[in-house]
Amino acid sequence: MEIRAAIATAAKQPLTVETVTLDGPKAGEVLVEIKATGVCHTDEFTRSGADPEGLFPSILGHEGAGIVAEIGPEVKSLKPGDHVIPLYIPECRQCEFCLSGKTNLCGAIRATQGRGVMPDGTSRFSRNGAMIHHYMGSSTFANYTVVPEIALAKIRADAPFEKVCYIGCGVTTGIGAVINTAKVEPGDNVVVFGLGGIGLNVIQGARMAGADLIIGVDINPDKRQLAEQFGMTHFVNPKEVEGDLVPYLVSLTKGGADYSFECIGNTKLMRQALECCHKGWGTSIIIGVAGAGEEISTRPFQLVTGRVWKGSAFGGAKSRTDVPKIVDWYMEGKINIDDLITHVMPLERINEAFELMHKGESIRSVIRF
Ligand code: NAD
Ligand code: DAO
Ligand code: ZN
């Protein structure tokens, strides 16, 4: 079938909205009509060429929501008309990773997903006979996409697509990092580096968990108001701190953070996030994705004296199991998504979403099809 998609033709180039050929779903695959998709910093990470695994040409986008249009052979758990969220971390419930009970990093289709193809090693997307890569197993910058059954969460039919698409990445990543990875408890002190689409959801999660101090760190003072609305108790702009940021944060938390979260992708800040943690138990969670070839460092004594460094992918959420529950939380008014969606636009204007992100003017831009 002919579809409309935003193509990343080469690194650093604006996306081009074009007609693309999409082959139908093969065994274990599902054709999804995408109704809405968020534009996340990770899409920009790949578009910009900073992603060591970035492939071109490709159809980016990994934060979508839509309706099952057609199922391929052997698909059992979904039917046409079901409302779904594509998952860049699938949940096969059969692989070593899924059965371990220790991680959400399902390994079932990791190798082919990383090569930008479907599990059978081929792409469903092409243009003038030449293949276009899939992206993160999702490729939601298109009005139709094909996704493996194990990478789709079935959600309730009354949830608005242009809001719950954000659960496909940012909401789950931020709230999940607090609840699943850090396991923040009532009374804990939390420091959040970066108050963007991920960091604000960390703040929202920290408030839900009952954290006491929730300190937000950002160089953009315009982020302060929304962060306070979501539960931030103290704002720190590193540009306004005299001296080093780390002792300032240790002093503000009266000894160090119980938990810190790096939501930017900056290795220097990852170090600061670790070192502002409390001696003996403070844990720092890396969420931000750093550029190709970058490395983190600290003095090993920071770890010897009890600080812990962890990472979190998709908030540690078991995707097909947890995403429908988070959609329910939104529909029950337990989490706020609406105020984080600052811009809505059609696919033809998708490059504006990247410009707004660069200018720091958006939290989430959503493409509505
Ligand atoms: P964003 O651009 O919306 O937010 C980043 C924030 O960091 C902005 O508010 C910006 O002002 C602030 N910032 C930039 N430089 C700073 C500095 N030096 N000091 C303090 N603040 C600074 O990005 P986002 O969508 O929130 O994504 C954040 C990161 O999370 C990205 O690296 C993204 O790739 C990553 N990410 C990770 C996962 C995961 O599963 N681990 C999922 C999604 C996104
Ligand atoms: O299983 O080896 C693996 C990788 C799984 C993908 C993890 C991606 C999480 C971070 C990327 C940002 C997502 C938007
Ligand atoms: Zn698995």
C-alpha cells in the first residue's frame, strides 16, 4: 500500500515527507494505522547523526498510538480495530531476559531491530524499489507501520491517541525510572538533572512516590514553572550557582540525594548526578543517552563509599504488561500528560517539532495524522 511518511534520508538533514510503499504484515506481524506520535529527543539523537546505531534512510518515530488495521498469519493476541501502542522494547515472555524476572530488556528481536529490519531480516518500507529502514521497531512517523505482535501493547479504546502516544516513551521512561528502577520511597530526597520531556515525568513519578525534596536542575529557567506544577520543590540553575554544583546540591539535600536522575545525555552531568548522591546509599540513575563514543568517569572511591550507579531503559517497564496500566492511570486522572503536550501539528510540519525542541520551547510536540 502507499502511505505518507517522514523519511530521515541522511544524518543532519531535515526529514522529508513523502509517499512510501509499505508491504503488508508477514507471520507474527501487525499493520497499524498510526493516529498520533510524539517527537522525542531520541529521534533527534538519531537524525543528528550522534546515534552510533543510526541507519539511513529510515522512518524515525517511536512514541506512537494507533489502531490495528490488519494482522499477519499466526497473530493471536490482536485483531483489527484494537487500539495499540508500539513498543521499542518488546515483551515476548519467552526469552532468557523476559523469563529472568530481572530486566525489561526482551532479547527476542533485538538483533534485527538494531539492523533496522523486521524479524525475518527484511524491511516492509521502500521507495522507488529501494528499502527504507525501520527505526526502533516502531517507525511511527508514518500514517501506517508494520510492527511485530510482541512489540504492541493493547490499550483501552477510549484513551485519546494524541495524549497516550506519549506513554510509548517519555511518560513510561520517566515515571518508570522512579518506580521500577530507583524504587523511590516516601520521604526520599531526589535530584533531577534536565527538565525536558523525560525529566518532568521523573518529577511527576517522584511526587507520586511521596518524595520529600524534589530538586530540578536545568540551565533553561523557562522550565521552572511547569516543573513546579509537576511537583518540583526547588529549582537550581547551574549557571547561577557560585562554585561547584555538587557541594551545592549536597548541602541543599542535607548530605546528598537519596536518588538522582540524569535526563539529558551529558556525561559530565552524569558524573555530577552520581557525586551529589548521599554517601553510603545514594543511587544515581542514568536515563539520558550520550553521544557515540562518549564515556563516563568518576573516582572509584565514590562507589566504594556506597554510591550506586544504575541505568534505566523505558523506565524498566515490562512493556506489554505495564503500558496498558499506565494508560489506565492517565484515564483515571492519576498522572498528568495533557500539560506536557505543548504543541500538536500535522506530519507535514514535523521539522518544526525538532526546531521547537532545539529552541527549548516545547516539552512534547505531537504529530496528529
Ligand atoms: P529534552 O531536550 O526535552 O530535555 C533536556 C533538558 O535538559 C532540557 O530542559 C535542557 O534545557 C536541559 N539541559 C541541557 N543541557 C543542560 C545542562 N548542561 N545542564 C542542565 N540542564 C541541561 O530531552 P528529553 O526528551 O527529556 O530526553 C532526555 C534524554 O533522555 C535524551 O538523552 C534522550 O535520548 C533520553 N531518553 C532516554 C530513554 C531511556 O529509556 N533511557 C528514553 C527516552 C529518552
Ligand atoms: O536490549 O540491548 C537492548 C537495547 C534495548 C533498547 C534500549 C533503548 C533505551 C534507550 C534509548 C532511548 C529510547 C527512546
Ligand atoms: Zn523476551
